[in-house]
Amino acid sequence: MEKTLELLEFNKILNMLASKTDTVMGRELVEDLRPVSNLALLEKWQKETTDGCSLLTKINFNLSGITDLRPLLVRCRRGGSLNSLQLREVANNLLVLKKSKKILMEYGRSIILDMTGGIGDFHRLERELLSSISEEGEVLDNASNELSRIRKEIRTARGRIQRELDRVLKSSTFNRYLQENIVTQRNNRYVVPVKVEYKAQVQGIVHDQSASGSTLFIEPVTVVEANNHLNQLHNQEQKEINRILADLSDEVSKNYDDLREALNTAAEIDFILSKSK
């Protein structure tokens, strides 16, 4: 059999088909393809290819937005949490699946049309993910009331620190101690760059020193408590973000079986279309 396949350049055919797939799972189906002698199965495959050709003559359709979510779904199934970028990837796949199903129901026929039943309705999960995670993969303020409250407090606290440091920078006495008239950060603390020779004149905590040794990055004593409060708020923020990500990951886990079926269906359609191109 292997010799025959080699003579028929079967692997070249598989490689050609694989190059025409849009998804990892579709490519895997191509790679697993082997010759069969079952007439009913051959007729089914031929009908699938005919349906695929019919679809592609009507519309330029592809599944390139589908990514391999299987590792992420397994992690959720095992009780793990996805990060915000991974959850956004799940959401993006749901959008592609929804759009693809709509197109296939309009332009597909026979076998391909029937296959759309394998792509479920993920409206609720999609809504939860999109309302919580931005396109850039950031957790949005309105992902929860608590996160919105914390971030509002962070903005207020940061504003207080900035105003106090602006006052310090504008002080004619303090200004001559500065290497630059700017506010920067070290170790998540707001600091100002002070000339090393004036260290004794500036009350505060030294957090860093420049490579040349000529500048000390000092947190003025007047903002130490405010910086402490800001860091506490950031810790609260991260704790709430982790809770949100865990809850969203749990929602993904609840849809595990339906998501796997939808992705498998998309892969099968991708496989069919690769033979139709």
C-alpha cells in the first residue's frame, strides 16, 4: 500500500490540500486522510466536494479566523483560568463561528447546510466575554461594579499624588535639587530625579540610582502614604481582575462540549472546502 501511495504521489496531494486549509484542525483532517474502498463513503465525499464548489462559486468564504482553542478549552475544563488575551481569543472565535454559520445557512446547500447544525448558539458567552475584555485583551472597567469602583479610586489617588508632586516641582527651593523637572516611577512608586549631592536636603525614600550615579530617584515624604494607598488599590484591582478571569473561564468550561463540536464542525467544513478549491 505504501509503495502504491508513493507511486501515486499521495503525499504531494495531501500537501496541496493542506496548503488550502484555513484552520489547524482542518489541516489535521487532511493529514489523516487515507484511501478508502467504501463506495458509500466515496459518494459522500464526492457530494461534499460538489457542495463546497457550489458554495465557493457564490461567495468568497473562508474560516481563517478560527484558531486552535483546544488547549485553552482543556485548561478551562480542568478548572484553570485563562488570561485576558486568551479569553479575547475565545470571543473572536465565537464571532467568526457566528458569522460563518450565517453565511453557510444562506449560501450552503445539502450536506454543508446540514453541518451548520453543529455550530451552536453562543450568544450569552459571547456577550459576557465582549463586555468584559477589550479588542486589545484588556479587562474593561465595566467587567464588574467592583472593578469600576476600584479603578475610579485609582484615578483619584493618582491625581492626588500628581498634584502634590507638581506642587513640589514648582517650589523654587526644591527645584534646584532636581536633575530634571519631571515625575517618573520606580518600583511602582512615584518619584522625582534628585541630584545626588542634594540627597540630604530632600526628605524621602531613595528607590533607585542612575547608571552614572549622579541621580537619585526619591519618593518625597509627602507622597509616601498616598503611594502606599495607591499600591493597595492596585492589589485590590488585580485580585478583582483574577476573580473576573476565573468566572469567565468557568463560563467557557460550561460550554466545553458545544465549543468542541462547533470547532470540529468548522474543521470538517474547512476540510471539505480545501478539496473544492
